[in-house]
Amino acid sequence: MMATTGGINTHRGAIWALGLLVAAAAIDTDNVSAEQTAALDGIRATLERFRVHMDSWVNEREFHDSDAILPPSDSSLAEMRELISGDGLIAG
């Protein structure tokens, strides 16, 4: 990923922020104040808009299988060690 982005690690921050949003959306609102419930509802609405946007983005693209992400099921342990050595499956 770092090679793809020219050394910029914004994707890591985006993944972290998305994790925070998902964790907040999973909070049980039975034991929180009305103000907190409203904030959590806002987070859930934001996540839903993001999901809809990503659905349309993904549907507009053509994806192909990648051995780097899903290696063949008959890969040996030595082949897997070589695949994930160094920078791992995703460089950076």
C-alpha cells in the first residue's frame, strides 16, 4: 500500500477511523443518555451513507482474483513463508 500511495500512509488513518466509527455504531443504546443515543444514530447514518457509496463504487469496477491476497489452497508452507516475508502481502 505504501508503494501504491508513494509513501503516504493516509490509508492507515482511514482504516483506524473507520474502526472507531464501527465500534461506536455497535454500542448498545439501552444504557446511554438521549444525547449520546442521538450522536450514535448520527454515526450509524454516516456509516450507512458510506456503505451505499462504497456499494456503488464497487459495482462500477471489475475485480480480478489475486494470488497475493488469496493464495492457492495447495500452497506449501515454504511458499507461504516466501509470500509473506519482507513487506508481507501488502508492501508498506
